[in-house]
Amino acid sequence: MRIFEDGNIGTAIDGSTASTRDGLNRRDFLKSGAAAGFVLALQLPLGNKAMAAAPAASGFAPNAFIRIAPDSTVTFVIKHHEMGQGSTTGLATILAEELDCDWAKVKTEYAPADTPTYKNLAFGAQGTGGSTAIANSWPQMRQAGATARAMLVSAAAQKWKVKPEQIQVSAGVISGPAGQKAAFGDVAAAAAKLPVPKDVPLKDPKNFVLVGKQQTRRVDSIAKCTGKAMYTMDVKLPGMLTAVIARPPAFGAQLKSFDDSAAKAVPGVKFVVKVPEGVAVVATGTWAALQGRKALKLDWDGGAAALSTEAMFADYRKRVGGAGAASVTRSEQTASGLKSAAKSVDAVYEFPYLAHAAMEPMNCVAWLHDGIIETWGGHQFPTFDQNFAAQAAGLPPEKVKLNTLVSGGSFGRRANAWSDFTVEAVNVAKAISTLPGGKVPVRVQQTREDDMRGGLYRPQYIHAVKVGLGSDGHIAGWQHTVVGQSIMAGGPMASLIKDGVDETSVEGVWPTPYALSNATVDLYSPEQPVRPLWWRSVGHTHTAFVMETLMDELAGLARQDAVAWRLNLLKEQPRLAGVLKLAAEKGGWGKTLPKGKAQGVACHFSFNTYVAQVVEVSLKPDGSPRVERVTVAVDCGVPVNPDQIAAQMEGCVGFGLAAALYGEIEIEQGKVKQGNYHEYKVLRIPDMPVVEVHIVPSTEAPTGVGEPGVPPLAPAVANALAKLTGQRVRRLPFARHKFTQA
Amino acid sequence: MLNIKVNGETREVESDPSTPLLWVIRDEFGLTGTKYGCGVAQCGACTVHVDGKPMRSCSAPTYMAAGRELTTIEGLQSAAAKAVQQAWIDLDVVQCGYCQSGQIMSAVALLAATPKPSDEDIDNAMAGNICRCATYHRIRAAIHRAAGSLTA
């Protein structure tokens, strides 16, 4: 099933046709070796235009991405969701580069839900994820900027009666050959009357003044440093109420009965309504809603009372080698290679459920009015959110107006194929709309505990791996089994699962950039009552750990240096080898360290970007690891905003380290143990290492940086710990282990 | 009815005095720069100053601020505050930004008490403020930069 450019869905379309219409399809990604967790095929109508057209342009709006006002203010319409990853600044930089506008006069706003106009060219749906924002927008934004610039130049040329080639544009000033000067606003009205030219030539990259430079600062820094940035949490509308929902205490639990008399008596509580998610208490303010929820008397059944994460691990271990495996890749030589091996590693790795734990707990404002449903939220996937909001409201998608606000982090949480936080807000708005005084906007706010205990986690996985080395040190056989829930199963992307293989479960193991012959990889995808979800870098969160710690162990068995060992297997991968060499050089790989410190290394390819990290690790007095320094080398093609690439690498290091050290969601008797940050520990400033980022200069098309810095961190730290302590971590997080220096 | 001096202006509080200060600040005073992140004083997104000292407003009943001076991110005026905000902007510290009001409030309080903080001082003063984007590397640098600009 493929998505057409017009947003409709076609079945039985061969890959080549889809490829020409979609730009990129799944097969292209596979061919390029890319693992993209977010390439979608949707079982949803996608032809929805924006509910309301963009505001009438009083200046010049040559395309859907640029408006120029008579006062020369340039407004860029940003099609990607800003969750902190800096894509607003990145897209604005690309547009401004080709437009040659004054960066100081740039304003940005977020696109309405309008799939045909604002779709992600990597997916065919409007949405942000898979580290694709810059990658898919690069040619599109360059063309949009260059086209607008050409029209401004034509208008000035006509005004001054000169040839367009005689005109220069720099930082928002248009200059003629006789010293004529015009601001964009001076010729905007005339430019608006010109036909839109096609195939306008783009700048020669050697003339870039913004792309690859350091002077473009984040467009949102000032608002976010003064408390003025508007998040969903901060939306204020006339008559708006706030709701919290009493949710099932265990996965699968059903409400038998409830008594809301005490809740309704709490001052400020306006309504108590049953919704599919539970019982919503709707009040004039957040505290009243919380007090009302506390006063509810609820009788739930036990739900999935047998569900336990420890039992799940035991079950997964038993599945290895049993029936029901899907084959990812198979080599006839694996078994014989393992049998004849001189040395081998035989290991089982265990990875827990992980919560995203974004700082802004999930929330959304919904309002049924004038025959439409209007929402305000962190709509990371407008195509999904618009359609699911419509279904919930019982309205056609064109009667859904989404207002997309910046969100307080996501890490995958807001890009879910069920639009849970949007749908629950619509459900509450709809439920109260029939009650007297209920036709008002309502913000449904999850508490931290609601958010953390609600599922939608990075799934729990195990890997069972046997690798054999021949007597000459070559890899003789590689038998690899992955067990864990499919993220795409059961959702609108299920059609992307081919022959039982959800490639987001195995990406990073297979395909692999390493020259591995004799490999056999199998996958089991058991179902669970806990809904799984993407989590920053998706499958690579666990696959990189297994592959990169194994590479270290194998190097040790072969008595080779860990970097040299990898380079020998990466002869056909110059860019991955390149970052590995750069990180090794800049991180001083192999240097003599004081006693009590050790280095570790890892490299990984994900989302079309190459990252290597060299870490320096010591132990705290209590035996827990302290990561002191991380040297990062990254090759992401043309570096659009070098400082933002560095920021993402720093953030990825901290995010990856949090999971490696502490991240674990445990379930007992169907209930999630961790509810808040004291139980689900995340990184705090004392644990943050010094991070040094080196960006490989490149003329290749830019690729993403939001996720690829995460995968190498945990294995690099594990490799350093093995060197320091002799202990090999096979179960995450590290907090489960006590380390002693060897 | 109790009074609080909010960003220099005396305000009467209508909410029940036991309401956590955070919800009075946000829902009653309409000052939304102060954020909700955890509700149990674990993340620091709700940090404000009460008589100049940092306080987690999500876990402080409003009556604790009665008759005292409350400063939120919107009311920052001091030289230290301006230096901190400028350093944050100069270094592009923010990512999602949701925690940053709280980070800045804690950093301003730190500099008021310790004008030239060491890395250890910074770790101690800022350990109660979670940033899930892990902008800590730049937070440290920005605090040093602000301290330098104040004593230059």
C-alpha cells in the first residue's frame, strides 16, 4: 500500500511507480541501507486540505512556505513540528539562504494540517519523525526560497528597467547596477503579480552565507528564555476548562462502576463524564480537576493481572529457537561456521520497556464549535491527528482544525499512530458538549504519572546471539535472534510488515554496514497488552548496543584493537569508517589514562547519518559508572546549522546515557511500578559528561541529527566498563549492576 | 484572603490557600512561564523565587507565600537575571525549552548566592532541575558565561 502525491492511497502499486510519485519509498530506503522507522503507508484518507486557508496575503506569497509583508517582514511557514530538535531554525536557514533575506526580519509560524501541501516528502504524510525534517525539506525549501528571490529580482528589474542579471540581493537588500536600492517590501506587491517561474537555479554552495555557518541562532531562544513560548499547557481560551482523566490502574482493566458524587462536590468541578479512556473530571482549573479526580470512587476489574516484565523476559528467552520465527536473513553457512569456530561468544541481552518522559506531559485542547472540532496541541503527525480527531468527533476530516504549538519534548511520544492525546481531548470535548454550559474548549492534561504509566513505550526486547571466530580471527558464523513487540503491528503502518518482519525491530542488526557473511537473523514478535511506540532512534536503541558491544568482544577474542577491528569490517563503508577514525583521533583513542579510567568506542549508522563516539569512564565511590567525556564525530552531509548539530549530539548523548544508566519501566500484576521522576530516573546535571562534537565537512545531501547520536552511547560506555572492570553488561540499565574495578 | 506580591505587584489570591502555588500562578494569575512537569518537586520546571530564594511551586501551598515577594520568569529584573538570560540566548542553550524557565530561575538564584560558582557548585544548585533534552552541557557553560559577564 503506497501513498500517492494527492494523498490518496493506492493498492497493488509496484514499487517503481510509487517511487516516482512518493520521492522515496521503503524499497529505496532499504537499497540505500537506511533504516527509517517512520516511512509510512497509511490506511487513512490523506487528501485533507487545511480547514481554513492561510491568512490572505497582503504582500507576496509565492508559495506555501514564504510570505513577504509590505514592511519587508519575511514569514516562513514551517511544515515540521518543533520539539526542541531545532528544525524550525534549520528550515528557516535553508529558506533564508536561497531567498537572501535579512535573518533578523525572519518570522516563523507552523503549518496548518494540509497533507497535500505540507507532507513530509519521505513519508507522503504530514508528520515529523525518523530524523527526516531537514533531509526531506532540503531541495524543497531551497527551491521555494530561490523561486521567491527570482520573482523579487524580476520585479526590481522591471521597476529599474535593467536586466535581472544586473541585480544583486544580500541580507534583504536588492541592489541595482546604478546604486538603486530596494527592500523586499518595496517590490513585494509587484512581484506578487508575476508568474511563478519553474526550475529556478539554486545557489552554488560555495556562495552560502547561512548554511554551514555559525551565525544563524535558534529562532526560539528568546521566547523560551523569557517564559513567553506558548505550549499546549499554556493555551488560554475564553471559558476554557481543564480536565484530568481517571485511567485504568492496570493494563486492560475495565471500569465496573463509579460514584462521582464526592467529585462533583469539589469546588470548581463542572462535569464528570465517562470517556473511552476512563472517567474525566472537568473543572475550572487544574487543581480543582485533580482534587475532583481524587474524590472519585472507582471500581475497576483486575485487567491483565498476570502481566509482569520479569515473566515477559523469561517467556522471550524460551521462545528463542522455537516455532513462529520470521526470517530476516539466512545463511546456509551459519551452523557449520559456528560448529567449526575456534572461539565464540554466546550471549543473551535484555532491554526493558522505556518511557519517553518528555518534560511536558501529554495534553491537548479541544473545542467543538460551529460544526467543527478545533484543537491546540503538539501535533507531531497532523495527518494522523486530523483523521483520528475526526473519527472521534464523528465529523469529516475537513471539519477538523489543528493548531500546532511547540511541544515540551517528544522523543517519539507525540508521533503515535493512534493520536492518543488528541483523541482523548476530543472525546472529553464531545462528552461535555451536550451538557448545559459544556460547549467550551477543554484542555485534557495528563499528570506525570498518567503519562508514565500509560504505555506507549519502547518495547522490551531480548537478543540471543552466537558468534564464532575462526582460528585466523575471521567471523565464521553469526546466529542472531531478536524477540520483542512489533511497533507497527496493529496500527495504520502494519502493512509495512513484510513476511513477519517489522524492520524497526531489527534495524541496526540487519542490514548491517559491517562485512558479515554467514549471518542468520530471526525475529519473534509476540503481542502484549502494552502498546509499543517509537522512542528516539527506535530499533537502534537496542540493536546498536548488541552489535557494538559484540564488536568489542570479538576484537578482544581476536586480540585486535577495537577500532582497527571495526575498520577492517568497514572497508566498503568510507563514511562510517571516516567518523570512527575522526572520533578515535579527536578522542585520543589508545592514549594512556590515569588508573581508574577507561575508554570505550562505538560507531553506528542510523537515519542515513554516521556517528562514532569515544567515551571516558570511571567509577563513582558507590561503584556506579561516571561518564566523564564523550567525543562525537558525525557525518550528516551538508551541515545546515553546525551549532544545532552539535546541540543534538550533546542532547543525544545525555538522552542515551539516561537510558543506559537508569531507564527501566517495570510491570507487576499488570501495573507499572514507576510513576514519576524519582522512580523512573533520568539524567541530571551532575551525570552530564563533557561533550565534544566534530562534524565531518561534506557536500552530500543533509541527513538527520535528532536521533543518530543516541545509539552509539550505551555500547561505548559498556565497552569502557568492560575494560575497566572486566564485567560485560548484558542487561540494561547499568543501575542493575554493581561494578568493581578490575 | 491572602496577598502575595507577584513580580512587584500585590495580588489577592482567590483560590483556596492550600492550593499549590504553581496552580495559582498559572491558572489564577495567568503567568504561564512557570511550568508543570512532575507535581512532586522532582523536576524543577515550576521553580520560582520567594523572597529571592528558589522554591518548587508545585509542592508549596500558596499560604507559604502569603505576604512575601514572589518572582516568576516573567518578572526577572536583576542584573544577574539579565546576564543569565543573555548567556542562555548567546549559547542557544534551549531545545524544547519547557524546563528552561525553571533552569533559569535556579541559575539566577545560584549566582545571587555564589557569584563565581565552580562546576561543583553548579551541579549542586542545578541538580533539582531536569532537562530531558539534556542541555546540561550548555547550561554549565552559560552559567559560567553569565558569572563572567557580571564580574568583568
